[in-house]
Amino acid sequence: MLTLTESALTHFPPMGVYETLFKFLDSTGKYMGSEGTHPWAQGFPLTSPLPGGPDIPTRIDFTYKDLKYPQATGEPEFLAAIRDYYNHFYGANIGTENIAVFAGGRPGIYATLAFLKPEFQVLVEETEYTPYWDALKLLGRKHKLIPSNPDNHFRPSIEDYEKAGPGFVLKSNPCNPTGVTWENEQLKALVNLCTRQGWGGLIDEAYEFFHEPEPESALRYIEDINQTNLFVVSAATKGLQAPGLRVGWVIASKANIEIFRNFSSIAMGGVARPSQICTTALLQPDRAAQARKSVGVYYGEQRRRYEKALVGLGFELFTGDGGFYHWGRLPRGLTADQFNERLFRHEAAILPGKLCDMKRGAADSSLHNFMRFSFGPLKADSFEADIEIIRSCVVEDQHDS
């Protein structure tokens, strides 16, 4: 029997990024991302205008009618904006009935896995987006790991998936944390694999805009999404530079979207109308085209300058050409936890690689000396100060030895 002070809820630890945020808060007394901190562990972009980029809205105009309950799957104007975006930029063939709106990308991913039929085995790469591990564990989903490690440079092949299948592919593309991106014929082959009998997949495209030389989407290669169990997920969080709106969407067959509508009626009640109004404006074709270009250029330059500096300090990088992270092995056998202890003193932190380990082997993780370094929130003029902090912590390790 429970005591009066014992929780009635089953305990579960925070998601990997938040585990680091809470440790940082305990150590520094500050929330990572607040003024004066160096939020290299966090996955958010600048919310200020980028060079050559569109203006960032600072106001949302709505009427008293927009304070009513939102529609369960999404407001018609917002659904139309999402439809038009993908049909324009990728030649997709989707309608508004193929779209469901969620309060961010993660709820859409979680809902998909929650309603996935038990006969589907999830296929997920060894090194992936940290909440995938939490969702699979909480939902008790059987899954098989696809090799993604230093041996294959975190670049699995379509053959790796074919050998492991059939199953339901769970994949971020560009990959968080590695930045490795499947594109062109490789992505087309993955889409085709996921449309076979007994297969399905969720392609998480949160970092779509950050791929060089141009954004990529699985929807370019899906001929008739209504004949598939493919789910394409994205959000306003990254490329549209609006994480605070908490708006995401899932694109899937009409039959699957109907399930999400029913789920929303039970568990969400829809997504705030003002957030949908703002995101609708962000997706207008001319603005979206400008954002796609400016995001790619700015973060591509950031990726290259931090790459050169980190390699010069002894980091072994495996970073791909997408996202706004560097993924690599720390120098001189330094673990990510040790590195963070030193960074905390400078009010900085990285995400320990072991938190991206889908094996989640705790202290014995093969990724204990890997880190995900985020340059997403960083302005161009912070570069020298950032590298100096990192250099001082690496030099400290050399002095210890």
C-alpha cells in the first residue's frame, strides 16, 4: 500500500537533453539558454533574423473567434499552408486530409508509436534522437537496432535495413545527432522499402532546412501516400525558427490521419489557434523560399567554421551535411561527463553522446566519449569566445595528464 508521501505515478527519468539541462541548473543555478550561458547542449535555432533571411514576426493578429476551441486535426488555413508548401517545393501529391497538427513534433512521433500495431517491429539506428529511446521504453515497443557507430562512420545503408526487416522504420533525416542525411536515390530507396508489404516508417524531418546544398524531404519520392504506412513529421521549431509556438504536423494516409483526429479529440483537443495562425504566415511560399535559403547558408557556414576549430583541438568528427550539430569523439579519452563538469564552470554544456545511444548502456555505453555540440542558438560573433572556452577545457585535460 502507498504511503501518504509516496507518488501514485510510475517514476520515469527526464528525456536526455533535459537530464543535461537539470544537471546544468543544479551546478550553475541558471537555466541553459538564459542570458550569459552557452547552450551547446540544446537543439533550438536562433529566433532572430538571419543574414538574408525573412523578418521574424513579433505579433500575432487574431480575433475573439480564435479563442474558441481549435479543430481536432488542424485549422483549414493552416492545413492548406502545409499542403501547399510540400506540393510546391517537393512536387508532393497530398491534400489537407493527409495532415494532422500536433503541439510540436514529439507528440506526433509519440502518438504514431503509441498506435502502431504490435505486429510491427520498430527498426531504429543505434545512434539517434534521444526521445526515441524514451518513447520505445515507455510504450514497451519491440525494436531492432540498425548499425550506426564509428565502424560505419554512423552511416548505415539501405541493405542494413533490408537485413533487419520487415519492420517500421523510425528515422530522423537529417539525423539528430549526427547530421548524416539520406537524399536523392538513397532516400528514394528507403521510401520504396517502407512501402513494401509488411513495412512502414516514420521519417522525422525536423532539420529539413539545414541540409546542404538544399533541403530534402521524403515527400519528394512518395507517389501516393494513401497507399502507404509512411509518416512524415516536421514542425515550426527548427527551420521556421519558432520553437516557442509548439506546432508540429504529421503527413500520412487519410486513414491514419483519421486516427490522429480521433486521438486529438481524446487527448489534445487540438492546437492553439494563435500558434497555427502565426505558423501559417511563416509557411507562405515566398517567405518559406527565403527561409530555406538563408537557413542553409548561415548554418552551413557555422558548420564549417566550428568543424575546422574542433578538429584543430583534437576532436574526431563524424558530422554529416545536415542539422546544426557537430557529432564527434572527444580528444585524449575524455568522457562527455568529465567534459561537462569543466564546461559547467564556464556556464556551458554539451549533450553527452551516450544519451543518443539507443542501447542506452549507461556508463558502459560505447558513446561515452562522444558529444553532440549544438551551434543552433549561436550568433556568428560568439565563435571566438566559444572556441576559447572549449580550448581551455581541453587544455585542462592535458594538464591533468
